[in-house]
Amino acid sequence: MEGVTQHNRSALPDDWTTGVFVGRMLTDAGPSPILVVHGDLYDMADVAPTVSALVERGDFTGAGGRNLGRFSLDETRLLAPVDLQCVKACGVTFAVSAIERVIEERARGDWNAAAAIRERLESRIGGSIRSVSPGSPEAAALKSALIEDGLWSQYLEVAIGPDAEVFTKAPVLASVGADAEIGIRSDSHWNNPEPEVALLVNSAGQPVGATLGNDVNLRDFEGRSALLLGKAKDNNGSCALGPLVRLFDAGYTIDDVRQAEIGLTIQGEDGFVLHGQSNMREISRDPLDLVRQTLSEHQYPDGFVLFMGTLFAPVEDRDEPGRGFTHKVGDTVAIENSRLGRLVNRVVTSKDAAPWQMGIGALMNNLAARGLLQGA
């Protein structure tokens, strides 16, 4: 189920025995929601059959669950830590990524043209875009100047305009978790990982925790046309979350998310190694504003998880000079934060990734057969 693999076991946060985490594990009977409470693992399926129901219940003490003892990654088959929640994402929330999206657009997805365009944009707006608050009078003035220079872009609109970009990243239950294979389209030739922090939000619109995510991106597809965003973002295995969601409490709050530093390491089978870092302090919109904009005229009765964007935009050459970075099959991608853990995935094509087979209908049938829906 859901393509669980066992390579490159993902690591827990440094202080995992002091926190409370929610997630999902695969048992012989099927997927079960779990809590990890101060180091102990609880199977919560008898209390709430899904993570969504467990979050809505709001009791994260482990009461009523089966205490399975000390949590061990080596003995637990983790799945993506969300199930019925919608998977939403915000894009172009960092200045560097905004510039790179404009480059993709102006290059029409052609990596050969990227270097010259990057140099021109950096010289004109590199500093300006970092210093303005989206939707402010200063942002409006910068917009006017860029229009006069012929440099305006739809990506700059969501970077410094009043409205954030919010889109649906993946279908419900399509996300993969720790140690699963992640997919890039077999016909993409310019792509990269997007290491991010994602917020878990309940049906009342309240953020309840955070996790790591990889919003895999196809730069050539989206660069050719913004109307290809869905094809660039939603493919088999293209959304990774995990290893667990750290729930907010006295020891971990939304302010920790605002200050989070996210590390990235890519290791290729060809010996290539790339390190990157994303700092949430550089985000242009506050995380709670991104949640508010996601909820502005929409309800999510099962809650949602929200990718908040990335600072990471790799420009280092991997092969040919000027080509920059793109994935190769076999790359190992590790995303880490000391308070959220380490999410590790291996890159394959979406055609070769483990097929997504457990949709909502199959999950409900499984839970019903296990007698978990009665009185849920």
C-alpha cells in the first residue's frame, strides 16, 4: 500500500521525546492513525479511524489508543502523516523563488536562456523585491516601475501583490511519506525539489502542527505556461510529507515555524552532491496570512495541509555549463529541521513510482472491514 520502502530511514527531531506527533503507519490490516507522545507510540485507530478525525477530536494524549511502547522508526512503516485532508500549497512566497519563476516564464521553460535572464532580473529587482511587503504602497510603486521597464510578470503579481498564490498540490490520499519514492515526469528535463514547511490545519481553520514537505517542481513545464501548473505539480509521487506532524504545544509553537531553518541535501548516484537551505524568516507573507487566504472563501470540513513555499531555487550547474540543476533518477533528497525531523526520499520517474492504489473508496472499505467506522 502507498509504495512504502525501507531505504534511508528518516530521522526524528532532536527533541522528539519531549513533543507530541501525529501521523499514520501501515499495519498488516491497513493504515492506522498514530500519536507519538513523549516517545511512546499509540495506535489510535480504535478511537479515530483517520488522522483527520483524530485532529478534529482534539485529544492528543493517547487516551483510548493502544500503547505499543517506545516508538522506533525501524519497526514502524510510516505513511504520509495526513489522509482525508486536502493538500494545498502556496507559491512564490520568497523573493529568490519569485525571481526564479519569472526566469522560467521568460525562458519559456528553456534552461539555455536562464542565465542571461537571471542576470538582468537580479540587477534590476534583486534588492527591491526583498525589501517590500506584499500589497503595500511600496509594492504597488515597484509594480508600476517594473511595468514601465517591461519586466512585469504574473509571478511578481503573487510575490508582491495583495493576493497569495494558493493551489491544490495533490489529491486526497495521494501524498507519499518518509522513505517512499518521489516522482518527476519522465518527459521533464528541468526540475527540482522544493523543501518546505507545511502546516496542518483543522476544519475550524486553526493550525495544529507542522511537518516537512517536498513540493516537487517541474521548471520546464510551468515555465512554458502557468496553465501547466497542474501538470507540473500533480503527478504520481510528486508530493512528499513527513515523517510526522509535530503538534503545537507549549514547547513548539507557530513562532518556531516562523524561525525554522530547513536544510536540503541532494545526493546523486553519479556522485553529485548539492546542499541548500531555506529560512522561514525570509518568507514574504506570514504563515497565518497564508492560512487566512486559503480559507478566505472556502471551507475544508476534513482540514487541510498547506505547503508554504520555498526559498530554495538551485542554479548550480550539474552537467553542462549554464544548465543549472535538474534531477536524475536515483537522486536521494533529504529535507531536515532539528524540530521536525528528516524527510528522505529517492527520485524516480512518475511512471516508475509505486502506483497510487488506495483512494478514498478503498480506504473506507478497509476501515469498514476492520469495524472502525462504527460510531466514528
